[in-house]
Amino acid sequence: MQETVRHHISTLEQIIPGVVGPNGEAQVSAVVIDEGLSHWWAALIRICFALFSRPDANLSPDHVREVFRDLQSQMSSMELLHRQARNIKEYDDNISGPQRSIHLATDELICELPGVEFDGGCPDPLPFGLAVEMLSNPALLFMLPGRCTVGFASIFPKLQDILEGGDSVLFQEALEGLKSVPWKEGGCWEGNVVQRQLWRFQDLCSGGGLGFTVEIFLIALKQLLSTSPWKDSQSAMYVGTFRAITSDWSVYKHSLGTQKIVLHAVASPGGLISKFNYPAYITEELLALVYNMLKEQTGPHIDHAVEQLRDSDNRCYHGPPDFRARALEVILQSRLTAPSFS
């Protein structure tokens, strides 16, 4: 499995010729794909806000066309991604290959864990609404970027048809598609879905899969607590499981991919903790892991997590009360020389 993943990491990290970042640095494929998706997402959110933000929204064809004309830059961004979408499909093998190797390495038992989702069983071509749902789902461990991008971009011809005065059937289909976009929480989307998959690959290679397993644990626990009657006696089993899968943290604490995955779960407005009110007996265990993994370490990914936790905008947060303040305290403490967190 690690050999397969290592091969596909090298492909995702290949520099796309001529593509550089704001400071002139070369950008990896995952960053370039994510930036394209982010531009499209931002354009789509802006269009939805213009159409639906008023309680008495006018959704007549003439008014919708007027909105599209006023948002030409957003329409141009969407057109660009629509043209490029099929080219991104060449990267799908670099996600599906490791996904298959993980299934084989676990005798496909990983697919039986409650709540754990992979992209493999989704239809191709992907409907627009399902693509939007997948892009917004932190529990989707691996997503095929090309297929999802093609599905995401599939609404543009319908929007263009509206702008050109097309038929009423496509008009209604386009409006229904736009209504499926979570535009009220549009600011919660980070736009790093492909990069997160690259972090998981790095974690599987150099982190022993520690971060990947923590994600799986949190996803499965959320599903169990959401669908089964709560029994206080189960807490010891869940804590024991978490401690068992994180017991070798010291071996992998320097894995950058592992650190990024754990920090995303803890600090991101789109992370797993922000989406569910996990019990304190698990969040304290998770924060102990964060402290130990980050103790006396620095890096831009840690600085970014601190910035996210300091953000006072809690519109997208549905996690445990006061967790963000507690997590910020723990990360800041981890930068100091101190005895192990307990």
C-alpha cells in the first residue's frame, strides 16, 4: 500500500509547467486543482447570494438573466473551469490507485466501518448536486478530483443557456441545482480538498497512517453516537480504542502530513470537530494528542491553525462548546517547553 501511495504522491507533487504562486514559487498539482475549484466555488456562492438572499427573491427568467449579466466575472471564472474540467480527470488515477490499495490492505473491512465514505461507488458522470455535496463533506476520505470537477462544472452550460434566453426546462433545472448549493455557509469552505488527500497519502507513507486512522475513528464515532442510544458505559471502550490507535504517536510526531490532518480536524471550520458535538472524554484525548504531536514544533500549518481558532466567526461551528478556545490554548502551550500534557 505504501509503495502505491508513494508513487502517486510523486505525481500529485509534480510541478505543472509555468504555474507559480503569488511569491513566484512553483505550485504542485493539488494546489492548482484546489485553486481552480475555489474560484468556481466563490463564483457560484456569489451568484446564489445575488439570486436567493432576499426573502422576496425575483426568480423570473428576465431577472435571473440580469443577475448573470451583472456578474460577468463570476460567469467567466465558471466558464474557465468548465473548459478545464476534463483535463483534471487525468489525476483521478492518483486518487483511485491508493484507494484501491487501502481496500486491499484492509481486506475491504475499512468500507464496513460506520460513516466511512469513499468516492469509488459514485456514478460517472457525477450529477451537479452530488458533486456539491461531496465537496462539502469532511467525512469523504478520498474524492476523485476530475470526476467531481466535471460534475461541479456541469451546471455552467445551463447557466449559459439562461443567459442566452434558452428553454424553460433547463432554466428550472439550473435553478434547482443552484438551490442545492450551501451558499449561506459558503465562507466555511476552505478549498483544499485535493491537498487534504495529498496529506493523507503523506501520512500513510511517513506517519504510519496515524492521522488517517484518527479521522476514521472520529467519523465512525459520530455515526455511532448519532444513530445509537447513548450508553455511558461505552465511553471506556471508545477512549480505550482511541488510546490504542494513537499509542505510537511519538514515532510519527514529525510527519508533516499527519500533523496537518490532525490540525484540520481540530481547527478548521470545515473540519470534523466543527461539525459534531463530540463528548468531552474524546475531545480531551484528541487535545492530548495534539499537544504531544506539536510540542516545541513550529511551522506555517500550525500558525494557520492558530489563526483559524482565533477567528470569532462561529456561524459554521456545530462542535463542542468552548472547544475552539481550549484547542487554541493547547496549541499555544505546545510551543513552550513543558511537561507532557495530560
